[in-house]
Amino acid sequence: MSARRETDAFSFQVMVLLCALWGLQQVAIKLAAGDMAPVLQASLRSGLAALLVGLLMAWRGGWEGLRQGTLPGGLLAGVLFAVEFLLVALSLGYTSAGHVAVFLYTSPVFSALGLHLMLPGERLRPLQWLGIGVCFAGIAVAFIGGTSSAHMDARTLLGDALAVGAGLAWGATTVAVRTSRLSEAPPGLTLFYQLAVAFVMLLGVALVTGQAGRTTLTPIVVGSVLFQGVVVSFASYLAWFWLLRRYLASNLAVFSFMTPLFGVTLGVLILDEPLTLNFVLGAVLVLVGIGLVSGEAGLRRLLQHRTRA
């Protein structure tokens, strides 16, 4: 395999598009929530994307990973992935899509903590510990802010907490992948495990809770599910894996911080969601903290270069 190269104008343009799509996902779910429960949306999008990924793997011959002992890790990653989107679906009933977009992307902090405990080669450095402290300080600042109603404050706080829980589940998924045989499996197989298990589990939740019956197939609902399943869960993830094979992952990770910014902006523009000063300040701290955790290696090289100069 050829050496991965530094990011360029093309990779930046692709990442802007991907981050906009990922930021729009929570907005699309909430936009269609009145006609289809978010849990059912998450299930159907996962099932649709799993079908497409499975067909692609059959075409490319990517099923050999099943014979490499990946099933236990795949099932665990799938369960955690399902929990993540269950919490996302629940949180959107209490808080704004913008809040969910920011708190969901705390996942790198939780994955860094988990890998620090599980893998000797993934020990956190001082700058990353600082980033973790800044991130959690940002969460606290964002939680302090509220709206004009105490009842709405409590609902928003609950929704924000569920969104942080979704970020924790996403981080745990990353740890599960890195510490199991999935770390050597084709990315498509890992994605298929997550999507297939999430489809089954979330559909079960929707059926047991009666949410599957409260559905009206409007153009917004159909468009939301197709957007989430085909564009986000299938096409955008394939594009992301394509970028990872060609460019340095650390550089791409820095660009991915644009996703919460798109999520907040699109939530305000499309859903007319309000913003409080506390949340804006907290979100900035969260993003700075995530940047310190994920971009520590690049920052360290930059500081060393300036010190030598």
C-alpha cells in the first residue's frame, strides 16, 4: 500500500461535504420525528445501509473476515452502536438537534480514555489530559445554561445527558473495535456488523414500545430515511474509509470537528432552534477539548518544530 499523504484541497472539500452531511443527520431525524419515531428511523436506516454494505461486500468478496473470529467483537460493536443511536433517538425528544450534534461528538474523548486503560500503546499524554479536562468543563458550562422555563430546562438537561451517553457509547464502540479481531478486519465488515445488529435491536425496541405503529409515510419521512440510510450510513462512510486509505488519519480527524458546527448551524436554520450563551461557550470548550485529545500528535510536532526554529 502506498504511503498516506498529507491532506490537500481535494480532501478538504470532501471533508466539508461529509461533515455537512453528518451534521444534517440529527436535523433530518428530528424533522421527520412527528411522522415516524426516531428509534424506528434509526432502525430502518441501519437495515437499508446494512443491505447495501452486504451487497457491496458480496461483490468485492469481503466476507472472509467472518472466518477470522470476528463475530464476538462484531456483535459487541453492534450492540454498542445500537445503544448509541437509541440514545440519540431518545435525546432528540428532549433537546435540540444542535445540542445532540455537539455532545455526540465527545466520543473521541471517551474512546481515548478507554484505549488508555485497555492498550499500553495508547497512553494519554499531558496535552490530551488537558483536552479531556477542557471538554468536560465545556459540558458542565453547556449544562448550566437553559431556556426561559424551568420545565424546559429539566427536559433539555435530560436530552443533553442522553446525547453525552450516546457519545460514550460511540467511544466504547471504537474501543471494542480496536481491542478485538475487528481491528484487522475489512472496514466494510465492521460497518456491516454495526448496522445489522442495530437494525434488529432498534426494530425490536420500536415494536415493543409501540412506536412502530405511529407512522405516517410522508415525503419528509421517506426522504429522511433514504438520506440517513443511503447517503449517510452507506455512501458517506465509504467515502470516509476511502479517504482514510489515502490520507493521514490525524489530519482528517481535525477536519471532522466541523460536523458539530454544521449540526448547530443547520438546526438553527432548518428547525429554528434557539441558542443560549452558555451552550455556545460550552460547545466551544468541548470542541477545543476534542481537538487537544485527537490532534495532540500534530500539535506536539508543531510545538517541537517551533522550539527548534
